Amino acid sequence: MAEGNRVVLIGGHGKVALLAAPKLADRGYAVDSLIRNPEHAADIKAAGAKPVVLDIESAEVDQLAEAFTGASAIVFSAGAGGGNEQRTRAVDYEAAVRSMKAAKQAGVDRFVMVSYSRALVDVDNLDPSNSFYPYAKAKHDADAFLRGTDLDYTILGPGALTLEPASKHVVLADEAGNLNDSDADGEGMQTSRENVAEVITHVVANNAARRTTVNFYDGKMPIVEAIL
């Protein structure tokens, strides 16, 4: 398989990435999944991807660029998981920014960021003492940094993540993560992780939603029609 047909998943052992890897593989991509814990390698292989042990929290730009070289797209789906303010900042913002710089250094223009639907506005609405604030701030700032690059980016903003199977249908929200009244009829503001994986695969394989942010929840419109 040609090098240019390779996707690097950052946060490879996360639930979304483990769902995305086989979908990308089915579309003809070689998938490298970056993991921190070598004990997770078997899970990565079972998902049809190649495990690459590299701790993004401590990896420098040069190390990341080496892992990215020759790829056609980078997908950032890592997260500290909350609970520790310093680590949240280190992973969700600082490692994300180094990954963007590394993508540029490696000559990989396509960069897909998995964010969340209210990342643009929560930072202005939440009290800084709120336990969710450090995550909201890190994601907001990482997204803002990405928008300021010349990378061919897509920022994906799902809602509250569930373990439901993929419906392959979504509803689009506005930049603040809100639905208009007609779209909201009968819809929740949740997104199945497998639908996120479907959207990742769609935007990578079809070069869709370039240099834009797509906020979405599980809905009624086929992904291929909703996200162009």
C-alpha cells in the first residue's frame, strides 16, 4: 500500500479511535495508531491498525513529525479523560498543538481534530471553578490554534458520547452546538462514538468539510449528505 494512503490516529486506544481504525482500513487506508501503553498493542492490531508506541504527552515535535511523515492525514482523538487539570492541559492542548506543528513539519496538510460541540462557547459560559472548565478551555484553545494554522483541517464537534451502534445518520448543529427548533424536534444532543468514527472516516476518505468545524449529533440525515 502506498505511503500516501496512511492515516495516523493519535489516541489510538481510545474508544472512538478503536472504532475508526477498522473503518479506515476498510476504505483502503493503512492505519498507524499512536499509543502510550505497549500493553494495548494487541487491541490495536485487533482493530486492523499498526500500533506505534509514542507518548504524545512527552513526545517532542520532531518525534511526532517522524511518526507522521508520509501520511495522508492525521486524526487527533486523544484526551486526558478529565480529573487532572494539569494533565488535561498537557494532552488536550499542548500535545495537540505539538501534533499540529509536527504535521506541518512532516508535510501532512490534512488534520482532523475530534473536539466537542460546545467547545467554542463553553469557555465563556462556565465558571472557571467548574470541574469541566479545564477541559473546555483546553479544547477551545486547541481548536483556535488549529484554525489559525494553514493546515487543511476539519474540527469535529460531537455531543455527549454514547456506546450506541452507528446509525450513520446525523443532525448538524450551529457553531455553539445548538439545534434550530425544526432540527431539534425529536432529537437529542448525543452522538454515538461509532457515528463519530463514521464521520472521521467520511471526512478523511472524501476530503469533506475542509477548513471548517462540524458540530453534530445523532439524527436523521445520512452522514454522506449532511457533511460535504
